Amino acid sequence: MHSIVKGWQRIFALLIVVLMCIGCSQVPSVSYNPWKVISVPTDSNLLDIAFTDNLEHGYLVGSNATLLETNDGGNTWKPITLQLDEQKYRFDSVSFAGKEGWIAGEPGLLLHTTDEGASWSRIPLSEKLPGSPIAVKALADNTAEMATDVGAIYKTTDGGKNWKAQVESAVGVVRNLERSADGKYIAVSAKGSFYSTWEPGQDAWVPHNRNSSRRLENMGFTENGQLWLLARGGQVQFSDPTKPEEWQEAKYPELSTSWGLLDLAYRTPDEIWVGGGSGNLLRSGDGGKTWEKDRDIEEVAANLYKIVFLEPERGFIIGDRGVLLKYLPNPEATSSEAA
């Protein structure tokens, strides 16, 4: 009798797995895979990418003081070794405005270049700096903003000699921090239990409760100022365009998924790409109403945790263990648009 019960349990478990797989397979596939795997000379985790005013010349940064340079638009990369002390630095963020660039990293590292990266100088940081720099944004000549892993924000207008605090106090340890094009910030708490926002002119961060029991994974801004969020269980949600404090109905692009959603980026005002764990990549062509899956990328054994579109036809996806994808426009679509 015991063996019969165990047999039925196995059958029941198998049926659940089959039903879950059927649910997954209902997501349609993209008609064209625009992403090419780029060979990168490192197996360190890549974390950010930026280009100078020369669109062929850019840099990748990552863990283990990884700094890679390209001179052909991101098709090939070569390693750059900087003369730092013996600490194992993690380069979290890189940003350029023209020929001037910045790299922010942990623990307590900020680098500056004025010659497109031909040479880098280390900017001294105060020992009283709250947290370590994890984000930097080059704004103009000698002007940049830097944010730390506890939400402290500083701005320099003299090439890093002096920094002015933009908020009176830090927000606490964050898991993600994003900046909008017009200078607003959003930060997700370390445990994903709440988020905070800040915009120029405010003295302090404004905390917000999450809108469900699901843990927040990542948040950011759309081009029109809306907020987007990715939450545990494969949830995608956008704020109401007319009521910033309210949220539209949550979407679940792929039901019964065991992998998480990690980052979201707009290629155009309507086309959205979402990356996740285990090489999962989703696309929406209608602003997030319906979704399809890029199944060719499932063969890439990496978590896809950062998507960057420098412009509609120039984009990259960054993953762990040295994985880099480059966006290649559909030649058929490009030719039809030209016609």
C-alpha cells in the first residue's frame, strides 16, 4: 500500500512539472534574435558599460578591478590594468561626458580621466564618506554626481576637488540605485522591503512602502518619468502616468517561472527588454502589455542583470562570468523602414 501511495505521489509531482512547463511554453517566441554574444577576455562579473563622444570607443568595468576597452563599437575588447594598491577593487560604474570619464568602485574608489581613458587619476575620498561609491554620472566638463551604497549623493563642479552633499542624510543600505536623465534617483532597500525616491531640491530621501508582499528586485525610470519595478515571482509593474503614487495592474510575462527578473530597459518608447536569471530574456513591443521570449539566448549560461541602450540601434546586455551581448538590428526591419 505504501508503494502505491508513493507511486501516485510521483505521478502527481510529474503532472505538476508538466503543467508548469506547459505554462512556460505559452509565451510566444520573438521572430528575430537581435543579440550577438561578444567574446570578452575575462570571466569576472561585468557591471557597467559606457562610451566616450567617439561612439566606437568605450569601456566595460566589473569585479576584480576589471577594465576593458573597445575601439570598434563593442565588437572586440582588450584588458586595461591600472596601477592601484593591493586591494581587490570592484568597479561598479563608469560614465563619460565627451572625453571626460569617471569610474566608481568599492571599497572607497573613484577614478577620473580627461583624455578618454588614456590615463586615469585617483580622486581622494574622505574617510567620513558614508558608504562606498557604486554609481557615478558624468554631466559636463568637470561636473559629475556620485552616489554610495547607502544612498549618499554628492556633486562636483571642479573635476573632483570638492564635493557638495545633495541630501542631508543617507537612506540606508541599498540593493539597487538608479538615476533618471533629469537627475532624480530611486533606491531599493537591501531586503527589497521598501524603496525611496529623491529629486533635486529635496533635503532628504522620501521613503515608500512596496505595493505588495512581493520583494522588490529592481526599480527605475521610463523616458516619460514613470517608474517601473521588478518584483519577486516574475512581476513587472509600472506607475500610473497621471498619479505617480499609484501603480497600474501588475504583469507576469512568464507564469510559473523559477528564475527572477533582474533589469528592464527601453529600446524605444514602446519596446521594452527585461533580463533575468539563467539566460532568460523577454521583449514587449507594446509598452509592457504583451510579452514574447528570446529563446535563442536561453543557451547563454548567465544571469542577465544589466541592459543598456545607448540609442535605439546600439545596446548591450551584461551578465555574470564575463557574458556580454550586443544588439544587432534586424536587417529586414531596417530595410523595410528605409523603404
